Amino acid sequence: MPLQLKISWEGTAPGLAENRLSLSAFGEPLTKLLTGLRRIATNIVSEAFEERQPKGRLTNAARQLDIEITNLIKGSSGFDSVITVTTPVGATMPLLDLGEIAGTQLLDALEFESRGRATNASVRNYLRSLPRGIARQDYSLHRNGAVLKHVSFGEALLPELPPELPYIGQHSGEIVGVGFEPGRPEVRMKTDTGTLTLVATSEQVEAALRLRHLKVRAVTLVQGSLHRLLVLQESNLPLARLSREEAIYDRWQTVLKRLAQ
């Protein structure tokens, strides 16, 4: 028997009051929901068969999963659908009920994420992408009339993840470019792992020009993908502790406080 997934929403989001399903409002979220289902399936297959995939890639079995709408729910805004596993010609079916296991874990993740418990980033992206004005949402997974899992909640209280804390980094390499005002002053530095763009002051840009033919060392304040230059000097010179502390705790204390908020 097919594995059925029923989804319905209530509220003031576009189309809900008229018992319609707006593609403009729900098209992107539903694509993200399918992505969440497939990523869950990827983890299931990888754990079951020790399958190693490059980071960010979906297993072949997970790509075979789909959510196919069979009917719109009358008197409400939502739809009935089936979770399918389409096996290409000549391929073999997974040695487990991938649709049921992944579907159950999908609803588990929806329940946890709606309560503020970080469980699955893809499911969180789906909930975050839903249009404003949804007062209630229901998800039901069933087969042959038997309910396997049912989740119902109002406005999702998504988890607030802590911001990435800044840290100090050191890099060695060569100066390969700079940026001047009126644009953003910056220093571009080539290291063994690639080219870094360092946010700098005008004085640091001038110093970088003087050091452009030398091997240099840079001390930076890193937060996410942003590197802010603190110290730039020849790599063969010792990094004085006093100079480093002065640069970090005195000169950049306002920046550190702002990033820590």
C-alpha cells in the first residue's frame, strides 16, 4: 500500500481563507520540505550501509524519494500526497522501507523544531520559509488507514542558535592585492590554502604595499567568513606579545564588544 502524507495549514496566509493553496506562497517551502526528506533519507542510507558521499551530496536512493500530490483537501488548505520511491530501470530497491523511515523522521524533526529544539537544519529552513499568517499546521503519515505519525502545532517557535563567536587567526603568505577608499580598505593575501581578503584600515593598506615583495604574517579577528586585520608584519620577525595585546584589547575592544553582542 502507498505511504500517504497529509498536510494542511490554517490561518491568514495568502489563499488559506479561501481554502486555496498558493504556489507563490507555498511553492518554495514545499521544495525545501522535499529537500529535508531527501537529506534525512541520505543519512539513513549512509548509516545503514556505511555509504560515504561527498559533503552536501545526496545518495542515489535519497534522490529516488518524491512527494506526489494526489488531492487537495476540501474545506481546508492543504493536500493529500504519497511518498514514493522511484527505482530506475536496472537498479535495485533499497533493502529497507526508506519512505516510511524517512517520513517518520521528517515528522519527528518538524515536531522538535517547532518546539525550539534544534534537530534538522533542512526542516528548520522549510518552517522558516513558510509564509506569515499560519496559525496551525498538521502533518499526518499513514498507510492503509493506520496512522504512523501525526504532528500538529501552531506558530513554530524555531530554535535560536547562538551566534558564531569571533576568534584570533594567524596566516602566513604574500600580499597579492589591496583595496583603497572610497571603497572598502582591504588587503588580499595568498596563503598555502588560498587567497584571503582581510578588512583593513588605510594605514594597514599602506603597510601592505611596503611589504608586498616579502613573506608576511597576519593576525586577524575572524567571525564567520569575515577576517579583520589586526597585525601585519614580516614573517621572520617575532610577534611581540605586548603589541598583540595592545592591538586586540585596546585598539579593537569596541569591535570585539560589538561582535560579542
